[in-house]
Amino acid sequence: MSESQTPAAARVLVVEDEALFARAIARRLEKAGYSVEVAPTLREAESRWLAAGADLLLLDMRLPDGSGLDFLARLRGPLGAKVAVLTMSAYGELEDAVSAMKLGASDYLRKPIDLDELLLNVEKVLAQQQLSRALEYSRARESTSLESPEIIGESVAAQQLRSQIERIAALAGAAADAAPTVLIVGETGTGKDVAARALHQRSARAGRPFVHVDCAALPKELIETELFGHVKGAFTNATGERTGLIEAAEDGVVFLDEIGELPLELQAKLLAVLERRSLRRVGSSQERRTGAWFIAATNRDVEKMVADGSLRADLYFRLNVLGLKLLPLREHPADILPLAVYFGRQIARRYGLPEPTLDASARAALAAYSWPGNLRELKHVMERAILLAGGAPLGAEALLLPGNLTPVPPAHGDGLALEGMTLEAAEKALIEAALRRTGHNVSEAARQLGVTRMTMRYRMKQHRIEGGV
């Protein structure tokens, strides 16, 4: 279980007619922090299940009013429950236990049961259930997402990128095979996450999980356990096991976004995972195999980072087996209009609005602007315009682009007239200008202003500046 889901948050329903044994189980689990209810019959078990549900069912196979198998079949059938189930069977009932596993039970315990062993099994099954739910959610989100991983445009740059993605995806092989690591570089907002998802969707691993790890957003004190997981007791408040994001990806894709933000000490640990294809949870000596395909991305100058020591050279070379370089939008301007139309269609569908039309003035304005925030800024501009227009055709004025279509470099003050402003007003103006320059990318805006992302978020909250990604 995760640190955010303490054992106290997990509810266990014990279906057992031996009163002394049931009470002993309840006391042991409650001592560990679980919420426990006991039902001595199947009828009462179903009543309690319908009233409050449970995260885990401890189910005896022989009960006064019927077989635990019948109840399990009803749970999986008419009741449609996906609750985790641990069955308890006496000697000679192994056949029932096997039948229960076929009905979706997670495991079985043979009586007499050691209570410490029972507790370990409960923790393991609940951790597996949480991982399954997270992966199920991830897959559902990917399958229903309006953000299709398509490379839009007919420019030479777009065509070459599509071709490179197809070739690299073909090299990834089946889920059981080792796949070459990929490093995607490009300015903020150029669509590195889209390229990573396109690689995943076009590979033999398309049906496997895609786990997006934002290395810039993870707090440094938590990033190790987020990536690698931890075992119970690894540190204060580690009340249960936690599966890390790399392990959660199974043999799908781990996308390490903003890899340049990973602390040096963790870069060494990541390199070891890439080399050995195995990892250790924090606090554990056990090696766990990983068949994941690793794709990394950064908007920073990786060669400069290697030179100044902020990125390990050996990790860079290990990640950069295959590379993709995404060009800024200003270097393939022929794709601006197709992208605007594509984003407009997606945004309108999301909000249930009619597909927008762009008049001649809007098309001219889109083509003339230099798009320092790249695709992300273009998408943001289209979303704002569509929502404010309410279905009307979009003209240049609806796009609300800066009057000076060649943005002033940040070193020149971004064209802001700060004279006469209070310190508070000047700070707000600088933050807003940085967000505009970066297409509302909070991490990049923070980097340009020389502050951390956390500080940036704090200042935005102080000044009531909303939005940002």
C-alpha cells in the first residue's frame, strides 16, 4: 500500500463462522491499523458487503449456510465486485481453493493459519490490488484520451519525425524483448510527451502500461520511493509496501520526462537499473526484474549538462542509444495552421462546442507569430479563443496574441514597463510574462526566473495567477 493509503484506510471483511478464530484475526488486523468487520454466515457477509463494501475479503470455504465458492461466484457475477479475495481452507479442501483461484481469488491460506503470515498476505494482496487499479485507470485514461499521439503536419520535419518514430517503434520488439533506450530532446512545448506516446502506440507494447514520470514535478525527498518503491519499515511512516513507478510499468513503457532534473545520486541508481534490467525497492535487498522500455526526454542542452556535471556522462550515453530531436515550431511554420485546426477540433469536441473556423486574419496572425512556447502555447491560445468565442468564427483579435509578434528576449525585461510599479505588482508582471513566453509551462518559467517550481507555484498562488502546466 502507498503512504497515502495507510492500513487504516483499508477495510477487511472476515467471513468466518469459528468465533474465536474470527476474533483473533480481527484483533491482529485491527492492531495493524485495518478496519475489520466479521460475518459468521454468507447471508450476513452479503448484507455487510452491500451496505459498506470492503477492500479485501477473507473468505472461509465452509460456512453454516453454504459454500464460500458460491458466494465468490455471486460476487464476481451478479454483484460485479472486483474486491480482492483471500480464501481460507482446511486440510482436504485444496480442490475448493483451486476453484476459488479460478474465480479470481488472489491466493489461499491453509488452516491452521499463522496470524503473522496472514498479515503479510493481506498486505501483499492489497498492494497488488492497488497496483492493478492504478494500471487499469492508466489504461482506461490512455484509451479514452482526446489527446491522440499523432504527429500532425506535412512539413519535411513532421514527415521525418513520423518516419523516425515508426523505425524506432519497430526496433522496440515484443514486450518480452529488451528494447533500446530512447532520448527525446527539444525545447519546452515541442511535443516530447506526444512523441513518447506515439512510440508506445506504434510498438509491440501498445497494449502494455505507459507510465509518465515527471522528474521535475516529483519532490526530491520522495522521488526515490516514487521511482523504485519501498518495503515496509524502510523509513518512518513506511507502514506497508509500495510498488514504484518503474515496477508498475511492468513490460510497458517508462517515460522519464525532464530527465535532467533527476538528482545525481538517483542518476547512478537509474543507470544500474538500465544496465542490470532489475531494481531494488528502498529498504530491500531483493532484486526485481523489469522488462520496461525506457524513454527519456529533456528540454535542456544535454551536452552542456554532461560538461558541467549535472548529468552523468554514462547515463547520457546509456539513454541516448536512439535519439529524437524535436524542432521548435518556428522552424517548421508550414505546420502551424494544420496544428491549429487539429487542436481546435480536439478542444471543441472536449467542450461539446462546434468545430471552430479561422478567418483570413486569424490565419495570418498564427503564421506571423514566432511561438516561443511551441505546440503547448499554440494549443493554449486555441483553447482560450474557442472558449471565449462561444462558437463564433475566430479572427485575429480572438487569438489575443501579443501585439509585438516578435517577443522581446527575457534579458531585455520582456518588454515590461516596470517603472512606477510596486514590488508586488512588478513580481506579478514578471511571472505572468514568463508564463506567456513559455506557453504557461511552470517548470520552464521557474527556470527562466531562477526559482524552483515549488517557489513559482507559491508565488502564483500569492498573486492569484491561475493556470500553468
